[in-house]
Amino acid sequence: MTGVGRTLIAIAAFVAVAVGSLIYFIANWDMSKAEPIGALHNTSPFLSLEIPRGLGQRPGPAPAAGAFA
């Protein structure tokens, strides 16, 4: 068998495993164990709920000169 044939067989085997895994995953999906998307909690350290800022709102005042030095 040539190198091209082996490559095509390897690609076909990979695709078969990938499709089979997807079918297995979908067939065994249990909705009762899945948490609804709406139940996700905001746990990001970058978002602060105490400072609501929307479009068109100005940021807070600038820190005093030398505050970071």
C-alpha cells in the first residue's frame, strides 16, 4: 500500500472515530443532569456588580496625582 493510501485510511479512521464519538455523546445525553444556562452565576473577577456602568455613562473620577507613585 502506498503512502497516499495509508494517509487516506488514517483520515477516514479519524473521521469515523470523531463522528462515532459525537453520535455516542448525543445518544447518551441526559437532560436531567444538565444545568440550565440561566443558572450560571457571574463569577468573573473582572466584572463588578457594585459599579453599574452602561453605554453613555462617564467613568468615575480620575485618581489624585501621585496616587500610584
